Amino acid sequence: MKSATRSNIISSRDRLTLLVGVSVVASLVVLSKGVPAWRDWVAEARAGAIEQTRAATNADFALAQAKATRDTLVARNARYVALAPALVAGNTPAEASATLASLVSSAASVAGVKLGAVQLRALADTGARRAFVRIGVHADVVGDIAGVTALLSALEHGAVRLRVRDLTVTQPDAVAPGDRVEALRAELTVEGLAMAKHQ
């Protein structure tokens, strides 16, 4: 029996030694493989958190910029809408020039002067994409000084913003008798702005 008990004691000791040895080896494996993996995981988590924080900050900045851009766009559109009545209407520069010729004709009729030839002027295209395009017409009118003055006033002070670019006034009949109404001949170039339609 003693030999059977002794083998159990040795066996118990061996088991304890084996258990301690396995525990130490397992701890070493966990520490040697697990700790670096845990550190890598923590570093990746921190880097991910920093990246997400940066992305959130960029998104907040982009949102603030979008609001500012929208506000700027709303203000600019409001200015364009307010400017629209002052522009010569037309989908193309040719249509706008025809509208300008009609405005000059109407102003001449209201001023009581006789409108002669009206020529549409093609202004130089710079090739740049602009919001507005300049258009112009050249016209000849005949009338007295009050009529010519009324025409110029109507053109430059009307609802549509126009500019008399060139003006030449002559008296065709300088030796007319004093009892006749003075007739003046005026040549003028009128310019305006139209919205450029880009395609």
C-alpha cells in the first residue's frame, strides 16, 4: 500500500508541477502574443477615433460653408431678381437687340420725334462667359430741341437701364426762316445690358 500511496503522491506532485508549468507556458504565450495584439488593437481604435473626429470636424466645417454658400447664393439671386427689370429682355443677343430697338422706337414716339433708320449693333464678343452681354442700336431721329431732349431723357431715365453712348446733333437747314419750327437731326447709339444665356 505504501507504494500505491507514494505513487499517488508523486502523481499529485507531478500533476501540480505539470499544472503550474502549463499555466506558466500559457501565461507566457498570452503575454507574448496577446499583449502586442491588444496594444495594436488599442492603437487602431485610437487612430480610428481620431480619424472619425477629424471627419466629423470636416463635415461640420463643410456644413457651415454650405450654409454660408447658400446664404450667399440666396443674396445673389435676390440681387439678380431685383436687377431683372433694368435689363433688356431677350433669350439671345439678337432678340435683346430687337427689344432695344423697340424701346428706342417707343421712346421716340412718346418724345414726338421722327425715327429714321435703326441699326442693330453687334458688340465685340470677348469669348469669356459673362453673366451679362452688352447690346446696342444706332438710330437717326429728327425733331425739335424739346423732342430730342425728351427722347434722351426717356432713354436714360426709363425703367430699363440704357446708356446713350454716342450723340451727334446737327441742324440740316441752317438758313430756315425764323417762323419755322427748328428741326434737328440727331444720330445716337444706345446700349443696354441683357442676361447672357449660356448653353
